[in-house]
Amino acid sequence: MDLSYSKEEVAFRQEVRDFFKTAVPAETRKKLQEGRHLSKEDMVTWQRILNKKGWAVPHWPKEWGGTGWDAVKLYIFNEELQLAPAPQPLAFGVNMLGPVLFNVANEEQKKYYLPRIANLDDWWCQGFSEPGAGSDLASLKTKAERKGDVYVVNGQKTWTTLAQHADWIFCLVRTDPNAKNRQSGISFLLVDMKSRGITVRPIITIDGGHEVNEVFFDNVEVPVANLVGEENKGWDYGKFLLGNERTGIARIGASKERLRRIRQLAAQVQSGGKPIIEDQRFLEKLTAVEIELKALEMNQMRVVAGEKHREKGKPDPASSILKIKGSELQQATTELMMDVIGPFAAPANTGESDGSNELDDWTTMIAPGYFNYRKVSIYGGSNEIQRNIIAKAVLGL
Amino acid sequence: MDFDLSEEQRLLKDSVEGLLNDGYDFEQRKKNIAAKKGWSDDAWKKFAEQGLLGLPFAEADGGFGAGAIETMIVMEAMGKALVVEPYLATVVIGGGFLRHGGSDAQRQAHIPSIIDGSKTLAFAQLEKNSRYDLGDVATAAKKKGSGYVISGEKFVVANGETADTFVVTARTKGGQRDRAGVGVFLVPADAKGVRAKGYPTQDGLRAANVTFEQVEVGADAALGDPENGLPLVERVVDEARIALCSEAVGAMDESLKTTIEYLKTRQQFGQNIGKFQALQHRGSDMFVALEQARGITMYGTMAVSYDNAEERATAIAATKVQVGRSLKYIGQQSIQLHGGVGMTMEYKIGHYFKRLTMIESTFGDADYHLRRIAAQGGLFKN
């Protein structure tokens, strides 16, 4: 057992850190530090910087642009990315669809889509959840009927993150309504968002932001060539994809970065004639979060270091801990931020940052950030679903 | 970065777990508690035969030169079995003082008899008003000739009535709470003026209140610098804290396992109660609490060998905080999920709860350590 990083890993961390220091556009970095939303252009610009460096999709197989780094290096890379802070590459392409494609897609599909994901030529969104299919995803109803060379898709997807920017959507659709159980009869389809019959309607969340959407399909014709893998096997691909979503969901680096900003802000905000960072009660709350984060970091590293002992593609059931604790701690940091800003959390920012509003100060993003982060214990398999997973897979109940 | 145990460490784990699985079940533990000393000479002899008592000592002193990870392995196994023998007091703490502060002569005088199991030690530190502050020492060590005269009263001294030798903190100069002036002394239990009054503790172990009345010792009784011994005390107690955290991880692990087994067998409403989601989620939260404790205990274990005393202390304090939170949750919920049977003295789960509860208030509870870290600006201040 040796919990320190090797010399090579330390040097690697420095190399990554140095690169991020100069490579992240200043405006993008500032937006991230202030908790603002990034534009599509910000994301595309950053992804192409990474791609030029050869780091767009480090976890992919080498033949599709991967770097061949082991789990520890991938972890270091990701942590440095969050600490920089730099934009997290769009997960729907690089983390979710990509691995499904290089595992089950045909050569033609791989050759066409994978390089375009790495360069963010195509912005992908995820069409899984439906109004009646949330945690119980297998009850999805959107159907795709085969008619000659096309599937005709009808139905509705929801909580579709950043669909307003998307060029493509990958969907789970029901292709066999008479299958013996709900999980069979589902297929994995790639749909061009420019297709006739698609309507995107924004959902404004409690923070006032526009991240998620409803996507309606009205007789949308999708070429049969856009089917991934086998027809009616989509559930397996979807499950595999969601397993990949859970690793890295702890976002420990991001929580560390937010703790750093909390300390900076707490050194400026006064309470009782002194900076709130000197307030004993506040410091104890801050320390309590830091300790839990340290414990979680050790567990994240255990999962990462244990990867070499596991069958490829089989997530450690312990990664459910990472989801539960990681999301709780992300939420705890947004709550600490609220503690620091106190009554000045109240003013709301009415417009986009055009400099004309005197309240257009980054502190107006603190309360929306707190509101917005309630999502992290809901998405990616709610924390209650994670507890079901632990009870079943780990405890055998 | 590597979380795997080495080949030797795996062997150690297998052998200590094997020893305790075979010869230290819950019924045997009851017998050991009922023995005259409150613990078993026979078990102690077996620990000696397996080399457990010599583990952390340098090879030059007759030991195996093992480190903090090996102690973690042993203490975790002892936590699983709820061992009552004085391993912490003798090997971890008494041995720790000898390893870090003992002169050649002191090490030669004491370590061989620890390793062969013929002698045990006890740490006489807690005072009426000191609570968790190691530097709060009223017991006096007055210079007399080349030696010292020790006077004072120590409380809840683990293994206090059966130890052959005490390691005693006593003040050689300064005020009661000054950092400087704390000395550490080796005092034979049969020295004139030493009186130990023993009693059982809540967790099935035994302790004693020990009075030192004008106890005369020679200059060779002092471990390290008698006028500045606090850094030594802090170092050894930090090692004891991590050992306790490892013991707690073992006890929590076994508590959870026992509780889950119960959920799988206890029938109500025509089914195993483990089928109820409310109880499944409780079990999952206990698992999360256990793994958080296990993760940070590894961090604290590595910190034992940090060169920088402040960094070491901070990391170990953080470990004690997390373990304290986890053990409270797991301990309480393991009783709750057992229902009425968890309340009975006859059933083992309550005994884990009691030991975990006592660990929490040994060498600083979660609040104490949290306040310590907060007072210096938090865990991530740099």
C-alpha cells in the first residue's frame, strides 16, 4: 500500500496543470469561477484546444484518439481540469455515447461519429428520460416503427440537457411493443436534430437557467442506418452508458475548487467586525465538509486504483458511494457559499452580463448555484436509486 | 498510488484474522472477560507466539520493524473480534513511547518482555480536569537528587490494575496547561506509593484510577526530555488514535455485517425485513458511513509517518472526526435495525455499539478534533 503519487504521476500532474494554466481562455475560466453558464462557442473552442493537444478523449481506445493513460492518470487529468477550472468536455458525446459507439457500433458509424465527437463538430444530447419514465426508465413510451428504410419516431423526451445547442440526439425508443418484458424491445437510435418533426421546448429551472428541455418527436423519419448495435438490444447499451456516467460524478476536484472560492469570499465578507473566515462556527462547518471530502477522495482513489483488478467496463458497486457522497458534498459547498454571502444572496440578476446592471456581479450567481445544485442528487440515478443499488449489489438485500 | 497490501501484509492479515476467527468468538470473549485479570493470559500468549506483540519494534530491538499499515491490519482484526486484551496499551502506546522516546537501556529493559508476552504496560495520562488536552498535566514530577518524585492522580487508565509498568505524564515545570514542562516517566507498578483501583468499563474492558503518592524514581525513568516531553506524547497518542480508528473500522465492519445478516433472516409481515426499502436504505447509509471511515483511516495511517508534526496531527485529527461520525451512525443504527434483540446483553451487536461508543471518547471525540482543525484554519487552508 502506497498512497502517495509516484514521481511520474507527480510530473504528469504538473504537465497537465501547466497546460491548463495557459490553455484555458481567460474569459471561460472567469465564467467558471463565477458559476456562470458557458456558451456553446466557449465549449466548442475549448474542446478543439484539447483535441489539438491530443487530450480530447483521453479515456478512449488509442485508435480513436485515446491517450492510453491508466486510471490514476485519468483521475489526475480530470481533477486538474476541475481545479483549473476548465470546462468539462460535453459528457453526452465523450463519456456517454462515445464508449457505446466504440463497443457496439459498426465500423462506418465509428469512423463517422467518433472523430466528430472528439472535435465537438457534433453537439450530442441524451434522449432517455420521458415524462413517465424517470428513475423507472424501462417504462419509456417513445416508439419507433420500421417503415422501409426508416424508423418513424413518435413520442416525447424530457430533461434533455442543452438540447437547444444540439446537432444530434441519442435516444432509447421502443421498437417492439410486444416484447416479453419492458426491457426487451428497446433500441438505441441516433437522430439528427434537424429532422422534420422535432420540436425543442425549453424548461426553465428554479435557478432561472435554461439547461434542460423537452424534445417532441412527431413522425420523425430516422434512417435505419442510424440504429446502434442490434435492434431491441438498446436497454443493455443504455445501462452500460449510465454505468459510465456514475464514475467521475463525484466531482471532487470541482468541490475543492469551490471550497477555494468560499475561502476567498469568506476572507472579504465581514461579520461581527471581522472576516467570516475567522468565525469559529463557520470554520467548523467548512472543516466538516473538507473532512468528508478528504474521506471521499480516498474512496475515489481506491476505486480508481482498484480498476486494474476489475473486469473491463464493470463499474465497482462502491462507485455508488461516490455518487451519493459526491453529490451531497457538492451541495454542501453551494450551501457554504450561501452562508458566506448571507443577506447579499438576495439580489437577482435580471439580464445576461452586459455590464449595465449594477447588480451584475458574480455574487448574484451564488443563490442560483445553490438552487441549481439540488439537481446533482437527482440526476445520474437519484441518490435513492443509488441506495437501492448498494442494498442489492453490495449488501445482498 | 497503490491501495493493495503487500504479500507480507496479506499474510499478516490472514494469520491474525485466522487466529481470532478460530479462537476468539463471542463466547470465548465472555470467558476472557470473566478471567481474573479481565483478559486472557492464554490469548496473550498466542498473540506473542504469532509475533503480534513484537510487530512494530525495530529488528535491532528484537521486533519485526513493521509500520503503521501492519498496526492498522492488526487493530482492524481486533476490532472485528472485540478483543479485550491490552494490545493498544502495551504494544501501541507503551511500545510507542519506548520506540520513539526510549534510550538504549530503556528499550533493552522493556521491549523483550513486551515481545515475549511476559509484561504489559499502561498509559497513565488522563486527569480529573484534563479531558482531551494532553498538555493539561497537574501531576507533579519534582526533582530530587538525580531522580524525581511523582505525585498525582490519573483516571480511567486502561489495563491499569494489571500492568507491570506505567508510562506516566507528569509536570517537571511550568503551569498546569503549559506546553513546556511535561515529562514522561516509566514507573514500575510495584513501586512504593503507587495504588491502582480497578473497575470494569462500559465496553467490557477494565481500567483503573491510579494514585501516585510521593513515588520516587531514578533519572533513568524519564523517557526523552523530561522538560519537553509533550511532542513525544502527541506523537504516540496520534499513533494510538489511528490504531483506535482502525479498531473502530473493524468493529463497524462487523456491526454492519451482523446487522445485514439479521435483516436477511428476521421475518415480519411474512417476509425478511431486509425486503423493506426503509431498512435497505438505512443499511446503504451505514455502508457509506463505513467506507468513508475506512477511506480516511487509510489517509490517517499514511500520515503516521509524516515528518511534519503539524501535518501529521491535522490528518489524524481529521480521521478521528470522520470515524467518530461514522461509528455513531453505524453503532446506533445497528441497534435500531436489530430492534428489541439489539437491546439485550446476551446478543453481540450491543457490545460492538458499546466499544465503538467508548472509542469515540478516547483521546478526543469528533467535536474536539473538529475544533482543533478549525482553529488552525481548516483542513484545506493551503
